[in-house]
Amino acid sequence: MAGLYLEDFVVGARFTSGAHTLDADQIRAFARQFDPQPFHLDEETAKDTFFGGLAASGWHTAAITMSLLVQSAPVAGGLIGAGADIAWPRPTRPGDELHLEGEVLAVTPSRSKPDRGVVTIRCETRNQRGEVVQTMTCPLLVWRKPA
Amino acid sequence: MAGLYLEDFVVGARFTSGAHTLDADQIRAFARQFDPQPFHLDEETAKDTFFGGLAASGWHTAAITMSLLVQSAPVAGGLIGAGADIAWPRPTRPGDELHLEGEVLAVTPSRSKPDRGVVTIRCETRNQRGEVVQTMTCPLLVWRKPA
């Protein structure tokens, strides 16, 4: 398996992803399938809601973040997450160019399984103005280098 | 606004959603766009991975959970979440029929804004065998009934 093993991760290491530009069509397409609410579907109706205009579903922001993470964190055997703690401090809007800034928070070898460990990363998803639209902390299963 | 207001939520109240049946095409389509990793894209390649076969992206399970939540929790003004704490205890597979079992954990009126509060819900997404494929705790912004 090509890619990064547990031994390759260092607490405090940072990484940055490429960018993804979001438009209204993408926002509406995701929303129709998974989050069909007025503020994710229609610009006019969205004006009279909490968001004051069209905004992406938080789950859409999360999914785009995953696509950026897959591109920027080449873990051997793939990115396998057991869960995530997410916050969306501000909405993602049509025209936003998103990128990911990641940091390794912890590297924890498994006590019971000598072939693996957990790498906990914190990811900030930022728009083109540097504003954070999502924070996410997630533990990833990472393999140790084969002996 | 039609739907539920803060006063309509009671701690301990439970709700159940309808079902969504997932197939391999849906799993691959989501993965191609947001999580293009072998275990989400190709049945044969997936056999030699941690998952031992095709599995849905966790973010796909989360997005389907949102669609079930939109159908089953008609909050006035829409479902507006500030974040979520998610875990995926087991994979979602092709053919799985998912549904949501929700419970109200807390109802907290805002101290500073008299028109709103936060309803914290815990959602379990289960497959056709009753096995939990995702747990999620999330605080939702909910409006108080207009005077």
C-alpha cells in the first residue's frame, strides 16, 4: 500500500488542500437529494429565512471537505474514519472557493492491535476570504509500517 | 411558519423516520463526487481493504440521515444545525434499508435571544437488522412560538 503510515505522522504537522469552488447548481443538486429545505434550494425563498440567502447544506460542506481531504492526506490503505465532531460557524455560499487546512492533533498506537493506531486530525474548511465555514476533528485509523 | 416550535419539544420524546434503501449505484455515485476511495467505488477492489467489500462513505450515511431527518422532524423555519458529533460503529452496505430513530436530549431556551432556543437531539441510523450504522448528536436552532 502506497501512502502514509502511522510512523509518518507527527503531532503539530500541518497540511493544506487544493480548492473547490461551489456554485448554486451544486448547492441545489446536493440539497434536492439530501437536504431539501428552502434555504438550500431557492435563492428567492432563502432571502426570508435565517440564512438570508442561498446557503449550502452543512452536509454538503462536510462532503466537499472529505473530497479535499482525500486529495491532500494520502494515508496508506485509505482514509478510514470512525466518526467526526463538526461545527459550522458560518454558512457556505454560492461562489465560495473552499480549501482545507489540517493539523495532526494526536498519534496514538493501538494497545491491543500492533498493526495500527489512530491519528486524530483537526480540519478547518475556509472560504476565499479565509473565514472558517467548518471545523472538524476526526480520528482516523492508520496502519503501522509493515515490519 | 408551519411546524414545530421550541415549546413543542419535550425531553425524552422519540420519533422514527421512514426508510431509505441504498444500492451500489448510489454508493459509487456519492463516492465519485465526494469520497473517491477504492472501498467506496469498486466491489472487487473493496474485498482486499479494511471493509472487506463495498461500503458507503460515512458522509453518505450522514447525508441520507439528514434526508430522513428532514422528512421526520418538521421544525418551523427548517432544520438549522450548528454542528454534529457523529460516529460510524459499522459500515453501510449495498442493499441496506436505513431508518432513523431520534430522541430529544435537551431543550434549552436562549438566555440572550428570547425568540429562540436549542433542541439537542440524538439520532441513531439503523439498518434493516436494527444494527446502528451511525449515531449523531446535534444541536438544532428552534424558534419559540410567536407571541
